[in-house]
Amino acid sequence: MSAITDDMRDIVDSAKLSFAATICADGSPNLSPKGSVRVYDDEHLIFMDINSPETIANLRRDPRMEICSIDFIRRRGYRFKGTAELLPPAHPAYEWLRDWLLDLNGPGYPANEAVLLRVERILPVLSPAYTFTDIQEADLATAWTEKYGLPNDPPESAH
């Protein structure tokens, strides 16, 4: 089991949108964007099934999955590999995530069941800029902030 660090928590939070990969019945990959991915504890990520019938069907058949979270400004992130468990309403982890989701989006937002990923392996994802140049994260974040025309306030950890 891999421990989720503070840096990984920061990346998941700053990414705002992560991607979950599952395995279809024919063996092909299914990649689905997830806007509700959060770190649940030091060993688990969680997201809500808001409208993910294919992802859920795949996990019922084969619980292996990977979640990739990238901070596009800092040009780095993590791939979290592991085994998923589907959690029904009334499960404490489901209720924890549902409360956050409803606070964020308002009452009546769909929350079918939660997907809890037990993280077994974590792999870093780095832009080639880190590999092939001597650029520092703060400089890279500033460059991409300017490129996208965003306010010039890179994340705290990039300073």
C-alpha cells in the first residue's frame, strides 16, 4: 500500500478534474473525467458516481482502476493505481463525500454511490520540461499561467 503525501493531496485538490481509467468487458480501456475526486485518507481516493454508468459497470466486473490527477499549471501530477470498492448511501465515506459535493454544488445534485480507490501504487507524472531542461516549478507555473492568460498567482507550493 502506498501512502498519499501532502504534495499528492495538493495536486489532487488543485487539479479540479481527474481521469479514471477502468477496463471494459471487451478488454479495451475506458477513460472518464471525474470532478469529484478527493483524498479520503492516507491510502484512499474517493469520487462520486454522478453519471458514470460505464465506469460503474466496469468496476462491478473488474475493480482495478487508475486515477490520474494533473495540475496543468505546474505540469505535474500523479497516477494512483489500485482496487475500487463501491459504497452505497449511508456508508460514512459516501456521506462525507456527498456532504462536500452538495456544499459545492447545491441541494439535489446527483450522488448515486461513491467509488473508494484503495491506492496500491503511485507513479509521478512530470512534463518533459522537468526532464530535459533545468526549469524550476515556479518558473514553469508562471510561464503556463501567462500562456493561458490566467491571473499571475501560481500555487503556493510552486513559489
